[in-house]
Amino acid sequence: MKRFFRTSFGSALLGGAVVAAFGWVAIAAGWIEADGGGDTTVAVTRSLAAPVAAADEGGSNLVNQIYRRDGQGVAFISSERSGGGPSGISPFGEPEGGGTATGSGFLIDTEGHIVTNNHVVEEADRVEVKLGSSDTTYTAEVVGSDPATDVALLKVDAPAERLHPLALGDSSQVQVGEPVVAIGNPFGLDRTVTSGIVSALQRQIQAPNGFSISHVIQTDAAINPGNSGGPLIDSSGNVIGINSQIQTGGSSGNVGIGFAVPINTARDVVQQIEQHGEVKHAFLGISGGSITPDLARALKLPVTEGVLVNEVVKGGPADQAGIKGGDTSATIEGASFRLGGDIITEVDGKKIVGMEEVINAVNGASPGDKLELTVDRDGNAQKITVTLGVRPASAQDSQAGPVGPPAK
């Protein structure tokens, strides 16, 4: 039963808004990144970097080689905010509100486009950029941003000799244990390089607007406030992620747990910004949790695997399709939720064990796509087709009535 309350399902599906101590969360299946998984590339004008040997004849090591080749393409970003709103802490532990915030970014083409985190430039009145080791400051235009994935696209008008774009890799091919390098500006200390390995894959973190970012890369490379938006680079010199958040365990700095938004997600976001001027993500609109055998026995459920629908967002795609939420409140180990709702057992004809399969199905979809959900309702199997909608601007704009503490 405890496994049920530790599930990462809610963290992904309400867009990462964790709402209960045991992990039961209000979620909206699909209020998450619709990655698409395609092969589309952004406007990177140079070919992917060739593999880098462990050391060259001059004794330069791998980290040094990557730093010398890619360092000039990393940006130091300063964002001026007039304030007026409540101050707080960004997902990376950086101060929000009035004043100047610093972060990182990296060039992706020879036209001056720079990728960074949305929270680095969000609500900024003025954004300034320095490139590589140059002290020249350029005013940057915010071309577009996506709070749901914490990705923003900037553009600077700089001379061609200052534009050194980094090659983008394929984050779907990353493996645990691979060496990685982070370049950025922690605590305002520009052109800082650190190294480590890929510690884990398929993590989920919460975006600034309360939604979840999926397929996140975890690393132990030292990253700190100010590294936000900088590149996480593999041993071939290719960017595989955008350093975006850290887990501090109560301290103010790095404790060996950092998270990077996968570059495949950023590539899709940039493409949508360039083509449409905005980013849209798929939206299902339910809250629920994974069913485990222990939970099934405790609640006398008819199945031992699947997704128990807690609540349905009123007027959302699932609600319009007829998906039913629970109607009976229950408390287990101090966590409250609802029983009696539909149990999702299959998505598009494929049996699901729990939340991950629902997440993956919606991640691979776009607004307007249809998902066929097989649900168990009162012991009877039914097939319900849901037309996915467009995700709201923030998790607070459309809630499924979360049970537990407010979304963080």
C-alpha cells in the first residue's frame, strides 16, 4: 500500500504538482510535455560534434577538450526585473521578484538563437547576454518561452565571429553512467565547468507553472544557482540537456543531485516557438494513482494493476468523454482520496501497469489526438475514446480538485 502513495504518477500528470505527503497527488493525465518523439531538428547549422577521445596527444583530458570547444557557445544571461510581485525562490533556488537574476544559456545556431530556462527570463524587463569569454554585452530578445517545460528561446544580434553554436545530441539515447560536463555561471561565476555522470533517467520535475516535465536527466555534476539554462554535454561534445533544477536536501547549494530538461524536449519546444509563436501540450484532465496488488487487496478492487481515477477535471477532455471519478472519500495512512471511480486498465489496446504508461501515451500525443482508454467500471470493461485538449497555462487554472495540501 505504501508503494501506491510513493508513486511518481501524480508528479507527472497534474504537471508535477505534488499535493500529499505520501505521494497521492491531484494530476491531470497529459498536463505534461507532449514530446512527440520525432526526428525534427532545430536550426543548428553545424553538424553534430565528432566523438572526443579520452585524451589528446597534448595531454588534454576530456573535460578540457569539451570546455575548449564548447565554452565559447555558452552564454552568461542577466535578467532585470522591476518586481512588484511576491518574491520567492525559483525551481533552481534562485531569488525571484525585483532585481537582477543571472543564469546561463547556449547558442544553437549562427543566427544568434540561444536556449535557456524560462525561469531565467520570465517577466524580465530587460535581458542581457555575454557570449563565451567575451565581455561584450548584447541585449537579447525573448523570442518565446514555455513555462510547462521551463524552456525559453532568445536571440541576440552579435557578429558572426562571436557565434559558436553547440551541437545538439539525442537525449533518448543517453544511458546511466555516461560521463557528462556542465558549463555555466553558478553564483555569477562565469565560464565555470564541472563534470560527473548521468545518475538516473526518466525523472520528473515540477515546472514553474506547476506542470510536470518528464524524461528528465539526473546528474551528479556540480550545478548550482546560476547554472540554470546552461548545457549538460555528453562525452562527444553534444548537448543532451538543459540544467534546470537541483535538489538540495535543505542546504543552499549542490549536493550531487541535479536535473536537466532533455534536449529532445527543448528541440520540440523551439520548433513550435519558431513555427507557431507558442507551445501547446496535450491535456487529459484526471486525478488518480497507480494500483498495486497490496492496494487492490486492501480496497477489494477488481484488478491488481492499472490507474484508479480519483477525480475528473470538470469540462475537461476526460469529463467530456464520460470518464468517471470517485464518489466516496477514504483515508489510508493519513492520506485522503476518493474511491468508486473508473479504473484505467488499457491505453490504445495496450495493458498498463500504472502511471508511466499513461504518461508515455500522452507524451507521444498532441492536442486533438484521440486515446482509447479501457476502463473497469463496477466490474465491467468499457472502451472510451478521449479527444485530448490543450493544456491550461498553469496547473492552478484547471484543477481536478486535489485532495491534500495545496499544489506546490
